[in-house]
Amino acid sequence: MKNHIKKFRSTAKLSQAELAKRCKVSRQTINAIENDKYDPTLQLAFDIACVLGTTVDELFISESIEE
């Protein structure tokens, strides 16, 4: 699953560590999600979207939809 977390995080001027802290996960988790190495749980996806002031639909793109 592709995502736009890095773009939204940069716009919000948040580091990976700060986003992780606000979402109650490790910085490594945020890094893995941004680099498409890990798909977050639905709850974490909603938490990230909330912190970044957007929706899950705006953050995540299903690869099957892109094709």
C-alpha cells in the first residue's frame, strides 16, 4: 500500500519522531510505513491521519486501485 505520509508530515513540519510520539508508536514504525515496509493497523492509520489533519483516504492509496 502506497502512502503520502512523508508529504503531509513535511507540510505539518513534524519529524518522524514527533509523529510517532503523537501516535504512540516508535519512530521506526513511522519510518517503515513511509517506506512501504509495513502496513499500519486501521486504528494507527486513523491516528496518523488525525495528527496530520487529513483523512485515511488522502494518506493511503491501494496499489490495486492505481493499476
